Amino acid sequence: MAHDASQPQQRLARVGKATTEKPAARWALIAISLLFLLLMLFLPLTAVFVEAFRKGLFAFIKALGDPETFSAIRLTLIVAGIAVPLNLVFGIAAAWAIAKFEFKGKAFLTTLIDLPFSVSPVISGLVFVLLFGSHSVLGPFLQSYGIKILFAVPGLVLATVFVTFPFVARELIPLMQEQGTADEEAALSLGASGWQTFWYVTLPNIKWGLLYGVLLCNARAMGEFGAVSVVSGHIRGQTNTMPLQVEILYNEYNFVAAFAVATLLALLALVTLVLKTLLEMRYSAEIAASRRH
Amino acid sequence: MEVRVEKLRKEFERFPALHHVSLDIRSGELIALLGPSGSGKTTLLRLIAGLEAPTEGKIFFGEQDASYKSVQERNIGFVFQHYALFRHMTVLENVSFGLKIRPAKRRPEAAEIKKRAFELLELVQLSGLEKRYPAQLSGGQRQRVALARAMAVEPNVLLLDEPFGALDAQVRKDLRKWLREIHDQTGHTTVFVTHDQEEALELADRIVVMSQGRIEQVGTPDEVYDNPNSPFVFGFIGQSNCLKVRISNHEVWFEDRPIGVPAPGEREGEALLYFRPHDIQILDGCGGCMAGVVASSRRVAGTRHVEVDVGSGHNPVEIELPPERAAGIDRSRIAFRPTKWKIFRP
């Protein structure tokens, strides 16, 4: 009896091992990933901070206090402050339309939302130059009314909105699809208006996913370089955002100042990462199951 | 409140879900929409609620035409299959939601809302759980919160979509009895959808049997069980046997012999004989009866279900016997005759 019982167990143990690598292979894989992360992520990040503080804390603070740098920080905050709320509204609207209605061209709209991810940011910027440049139709027309799009804040906002609009929508679509429409129907059947339903039922249901999307959207909006660079015109103290300012300072061999601004962007990235991890840990069930970012 | 449905038709993108359905729901009755999946029962319920718009036809609430009223204007209470409780609100907040969101002039005072919510929670036996969130409740408790929430707005009619569908068997039975009690206490006109005939038979005042977007029969549980008006209803409600027979000389013939079942007034020719497994009589000898070999038997609760092979080309017949009569009859020959039956034409 005992012999009979032990035999299948042995066989099971052998089968169980089939999905597990040998310890050596396991350690090798872990070591490779760690080494890669160390070389490609951790070292550069450390270098940014080391370079920024090379000439001491005082030089660092002085570099950030420079009027042009200060204006770049301000501009980045303004652009993100406009672009992120716009994409929040747009993202909710698009996700609502796709997740809760049936209409023709839905698949096409879904694909279209992903477009900014597949287009090179430089092209995204060029699109706006073509639309609003001095040789376009719209540019001179708006110019005649004193409205300046290119090489001004509106252009920066447009380019940033374009590049970052998938973040909120893509976070919300799978979430809202999964939640279905029963909650909304329940609210309506109890007499709630459309707006009340959205405010008291839909929004609380998606709030963590929404926050997650906004966080990613904001990180990208503040860090965007390519598209913004094309439409900015690089006017010092006026149309330079933080990433553009880093480039200018670096090209002028002003390393301490360049890296000082870079530390701010790096800090933003770290804070985003920490918040993102916290959100995922606490509300993973309420944030979309599929992570593609 | 009375609800009247007149020649209601509904198409989903050219696919017909409901064909010219008419139905009178009496004030205060508990009525079941019973049918297999795809029979249009949920569509009918959602049309009455105003969650779907009809392609054609009218819906009356009392004397008022409600066909073009929005779901909010109809003032109904809807209990969803998976309850659709607001997960970020407590039980109390869920129940008071319908009153809280009313415009100021129709909204009771906060204290009054709270009082009403507590009364309802007591009615559904959930006192003491008002601070819990839906995730902290069992399936049966969620179901009861959903019902309390729907009743809080004092609806014209209560609509329940598969109210017990997501619960396990024992809880289902308890809740069924409990729902009947609540209905008798509150007297709301109540329509519920179910695919479980046992549930409909036990709970409803009247049953609407539906199939493929049409109403097959409307009647009390006794009527639809004892006097089904179509082969579908006979087959769908309760157990049944169907045999290919022939009518000849005002008698039912099976294969080459009459089986002792009179058919006065029936037209000659091919027919289908329907009877229930328990509506039979076992005979000793056989001079004009059905006979066959017992193929298998199994014990179901208080009776034994015996499958009898009555000949090639026919479905085996299932009959119910008291266990003591069924002892040791396997593989032996058995003679019987239906005592109650219905004849339908193929």
C-alpha cells in the first residue's frame, strides 16, 4: 500500500519541477535583470544627482533660481495645468462613449485614441506647425486677430494634449467596460438624473483608475520633449519648458544648471513611480486589470 | 398600480426579441415571467421599466400612457440580477439614495429619509448592518439591500430580474418564502423574471410563460401546470413525456393497439400524447395499455423515476413510482396507462 501511494507522489514531484528552472538558471536570470537595471536605470539616475550637486548645494540652488530656468518651470506647470485637465475630460468622455454605448466606428475610435502612442512625437509637433504655421491657412487667419498659436503657450498646450491624450482614456476604457452599465441603470431607475448618476455613481466607481491615468498623463505632459520642441521656437524665458531648458543649458556646457533642472524631472518621475505603486497596491482591483504602460 | 402592455414589439438591430406581446398586470399581484434564456422575458421587464425603448406598442401605468416616459418618470423599483449595489456607499446610503437625490421640493427631510431607510432595513431583516459596505455582505444580504433600495422610492411597480439567480440553492428557498411574505405585507405590484419553473410555481400569483419572444400562456400556477395549452408549456413546466400516437375511432393508438385512452371529438390522424411521469397507473395485465421494459431507475427524493423502453423509434417514457413498488423491477416488463394527458397535433 505504502509503496503504491508513494509512486504517484514521486511522479508528481517530477512533473512539478517541469515549470521550475534549475537554481543556477534562476540566479543567472535574476543577475542579468539586476545588472541591466543597474547599468541602464540606476547609474544614469545617480549621475543626474551627482552632476547637479557637483559644485555644492549653493550652486544647485543658484542654478534653479535663474530667471530663465524659473520661467521654464513655470511654463511647464502652466502647460501641464491646462493639458492634464483637458485630457481628463476628454479621457472620461471617450471612455464613456466606448465602454457604455454601441455605435458604428467604435473600433476605429479606439484605434484612433492610440495614435499618439504610435506616432513619433516630432511628427505630432510638425502636424501643428503645418496647421498653424505662417504658410498654412489657419495660421495667418488667426494671426490677423492677434491669436498666436505656434511659438507660444497655445501651441505648447496643443502639442502636449495631443501626445498625452491616450493615458486617461486607455486607463478608463477597460475599467468601464468591465463595470458595465448596471450601476448606472440602477441609479436612473431610482430617479437620478444623468448628471447625478455620473457624479454619485460613475465617478466614484472609476476614481482610482482615473487618478492613475491622470498621474501618468501628468508625468508625460511635464516630461514631453519632441513634440513640444518643434512648436516651441525655443524663445528663452518665454517658450522653453523644463525639458527644453535642460537641453539648452547642456548645450551651453552649463552642466550644473542642466542637471539641476534634470533632477526636478527625475524627482517627478520618482514621485510618480511611488504614487503609481501605492495606487496599484491598494486599489489594483479598481484599476484596470490590463496594464500596457 | 396596474400595468398594461399592448402589442409590444422590440427589435435589437433588426433581430426581433419580442413579437407583439400583450399583457395585463393587475394591481398588487405577484407575477412571474417564466421562460428559457432568449425567450424575451428580461427584455419585456426592461421595457416596462423604461430601460429599453419599444420598437412598437404601448405601455400603460394605470390609465396613463407611459410608453414615452423616461425611466426616472415611471417611478419603478428595479432589482438587478447582480444587484448593482453602489459599492462605495454603505447599506444605509444605498437604501436612501433614491430619496436623497430628489429635487429639493420633493425630497423628504434628512431625518425622515433616515427613518424610512431604517424601517426598510428592518423590513428586510438587515437592522444593524446599515454601516456595512456591499462587499462585506453575503449574496442573500445584498439581494435584500437591493430590494430595500428599490422599495425606498415607493415605486408604482417592483421589477425583479432573476432575483435569486446568483444565490445557492438553500438561500434561494429561504428568500423565496421571504419575498412572498414581504409582498403580502407591502402589496406592491411585483413582476419578476425567472427561468426556474419551480420558483415561479411556488412564488407567483400568476405565471406568464414565454418562448422565443412570445407569450405562450398566462395563468395561475395550477392552470399552467394542470392545463398547459401548448406542447412547449407542457414540456417546459414540470416533467413530461411525449409520445408519437395515432387517433383512430375516438381512441388513442400506440403502434398497433389502442392503449385505453379515449379521445372523444379528436380528429383522426397523427398526434402527440403528453403526460406527466406521476399521472400514470400501473396495470397487472395488459389488454389495451402501454408496455415496455424497464431500462433504468433512479431514486429522486420520495419517489423512484423509472425509465421504460417502449419500443424502437420512440423516446423512452419516464414514470414515477413509490419506491416500494419499484423494488426489483429492473429489466422486467411493466404495463401502465396515463391517467391524465393532453393531445397536441404535430
